[in-house]
Amino acid sequence: MIEINRQNYINGSVTFQQYYGKVIELMQIKFDKSHPLVQKCLNSTDPHYNDTGLQLWDSYAPIYERNLRRVLKSLGDQWSLAGNVCMLKEAVRLAINNP
């Protein structure tokens, strides 16, 4: 089994879903369909939820930043708004696609 860390994500050994899924697991985040972000994305016509507006995603940064910084550091990564958005989008995707 390949270790999930930033370097393996960058070199393509692990996918976006595997990497950010690990981030979500370590942060212990699990959205359900009632979460406001999930509700906003349920009717998205873009597979990456880009039609929801970046401002929405960025508005959640202060909630998760401290914990996300810690988790990303453990994976050889560093915090950024973009990484925060990626983490949130994967959490939303999992909530939408899992019963």
C-alpha cells in the first residue's frame, strides 16, 4: 500500500480523492446532506462545484484553518486557501455520493 502524503500526491501515486480523503479522515470531518455547503452543491452542474463561487468556499477557511494546518504539516504539505477549498470539496463530494 502506498503511503498517502503530499509527495505521493504530487508525483501521481495517489489521487486527489485519496489525498484529500486522508486529510478529511485525519481532521475527522464528515458532512451530511444537511450541511450548508452540501445543500449549495446538490444542484451544481459542474462536477467540481466551481459554479458555487469561490467566495463561499473561502468563507469556511477560518473554521478549519488551524486543524487543517496541523494535518497538512503531518502529510508534508502546508496550508493555503486552495488546499482548504480542495479539502471542503472532497468532504462535500463524499457527502453527496454516500448515503
